[in-house]
Amino acid sequence: MQDDELEFFEEMLASNELLHCSTCGEDTLHAHEEIIDVLPVGTELKMQCIHCQTSRTWFDWTPPQSARAQN
């Protein structure tokens, strides 16, 4: 595998999260579709279930880098 292919796959994996899907009823990988809002306390994201392709919003409570730097 080429270095650029490996980097691409690592980026794809990094942009997915294992979340409980309310449609599937299982813990499945969810891909980041869109950043809806960035707040000082976290980020609101639109996530898509890899298994059933449904989308939902998700709030990541990790403060953004810029908010952490100000504290």
C-alpha cells in the first residue's frame, strides 16, 4: 500500500465514530457529514450511519482547539 493510500484510509477512519444508531438499534460506525455549529463547549455535527445511511445530529462535548487555547 502506498503512503498516500494509507494516509487516505487513516483520515477516513479518523472521521468516523462508533455510535448507537436509533434506526438500526445497534452500535455502528457513523461518518461525519457536516459541521453544523462550533461553540465554546463543543461542536454540533451531522452524522450518517454507515449501515443504514440515516443521518442525525450529534454533539461532541470536546471544546474546539481555539476555545482550549483561550483558557
